[in-house]
Amino acid sequence: MASGLSSDHMLDMFIFETHQLIEQLEQEILICEESGSLDLSIDEIFRIMHTIKGSAAMMSFDNISKLAHTIEDLLYYIRDSKPAEINHTALIDIIFRGMDFIKNEIKKIEMGESAESSPEKIIEESVAYLKSIKGIDSKGKNKDTAEKPAVMGDDGLINKADKTDDALSRHFCATVFFEDGCEMENIRAYALINNMKQIANIMEINPCDIIENNQSAEI
């Protein structure tokens, strides 16, 4: 775990939030299995994987973060490109096994054990699945236009970033408020700042010590 983020309090918050996300993911997978597709749940599953990816990376659980990121990429392509032919059974199976891997790693972390199992097999299958649907989707379609990078919004929806020189030259001041009772404001604030750094240059943060400062409930 990265230095500065190794306190028991931070770890407890990470475990608590990930357990909640896994419970939500289990419910969404049940919906998918009953309906036979991801159409009703893809937005929520994407949001869950995005959140797990960010919080696991922040806590330096790279195997969890890498797996969640791979599944997130797969879901992004399906949402954005809407390929005509999808094997929903295989897709749901990949997500289910990814969830099971994350759940087992979190149990190890709770027990104080080393959580360093390799997710490579699931990652390879996810990448292979993505390549297969890209191949199906490319038939008869023009793939010459380069896709713009995806950006995760606060609402959990993806927007494509338009990083023009003019856009990058603008300056903004943002104040973020968390809902009462949302818990783990420190982690949420830290993850939010990390996400923003991917699309903007952060000039100043108040409070600057987000992890330790209880005022992180209001960045």
C-alpha cells in the first residue's frame, strides 16, 4: 500500500465501500441473468467498476484496479459503439468472475493476508472478448476516424473529451459538496482529485491535506 495511505482508517473505509459496491454489482448481475442482457444494467456496472478501479489504485491494490479497468474498458466500448452482435452470456460470465475475484481479494485484505492473486486469465478473456466484438462491429463500418478519449463524469456517464488548446487554456473553480451520510469523504475527495488530474491541470486544492483533513467533506 502506498505510503501516506496505510492507516487502518483508510483501509477500513476502502474495504467498507468495496463491500457495498460488490453487493450492488451482485444485484445488477442478477438483473442481467434474468433479462439475458446488460441493457438494463450496463451504466451501473460501468460506474461500479470505475469506482473500484480508482479506489483500489489509490490504495495500491494494483491487481484489483487493473482487472476493474479492463472490464470498464470493455463496457465502455459496448456502451459507446453498440455492436450489433454480442454474446451476453459470455459477457455476464466475465463480469461475474471479475466480481468473484475482487470479492476474494477483499476477504484476504480483511484477514490481513496478502492480496496479490493474479487476475491475468480474466483480463486476457476480457481483452479477447473486446477484440472479438470489435471485429464483428467493424464489418461494413468505417473505422478510420480516431475515437476521442473517454472521460467519466460525476453522474457516472461517459463524455468524450474535446481537449483543444482553447479548452485547455480555460480556468475554473469548483466547489464539491458530499451528501450527508455518504461516508468516506476523504477517499471520495482524493479519488475525485485524481480523476480531475486526468483531464485538467489542478492549480490549488483546499484543504490541501485531503486524506487527513476532516474538512474534505467540502473540497
